[in-house]
Amino acid sequence: MRIKLTWLVLLTWLVLVSGSIAPSHAQTYDPRYPVCIQVNEWGGTHIDCRFTSMPQCQASASGLGFCFANPYLRREPTRPQSRVYRQG
């Protein structure tokens, strides 16, 4: 009788624990896009960086989350200004 009760408690605990685990989203910061959105969902949040402008992101957000500048934006390297030397 005691063994059956132990198994029943263990099985109940496993069912409850496995049912409470929410799937996770990969939080990626795509370095090609300057604006990201953090979407709030049941079970957590996820970040999506696929917007080219803040207004574009805000139109998509519409109460689902908030937009922010991509901290990992890859900018093209700028060339230093060449100096022109005059010979006198």
C-alpha cells in the first residue's frame, strides 16, 4: 500500500511539473537591424530584432511589448577623413 502511494505522489508531481514548463524563445539580437521589440507573452518574454526603424517597430508592437535600439547593431566601419597636404 505504501509503495502505491509513493508512486502516485511521484507521478502526480511529475505531471504537475511537466505541465508548468513553458516553451522558451531564443532571444537573438540580429546585428543587421537597428530596432528590436521585446514581446510580453504568457510564460515570459522574447526579443525580436527585425525592424529598420522605430516607427515600424511601434506599429507592430501595438500593446504587445516595447521597442528599443538594438545594442548589438553592426555598423559599417567608417574610413578616416584623408587629409590634404599642400606643398608650399
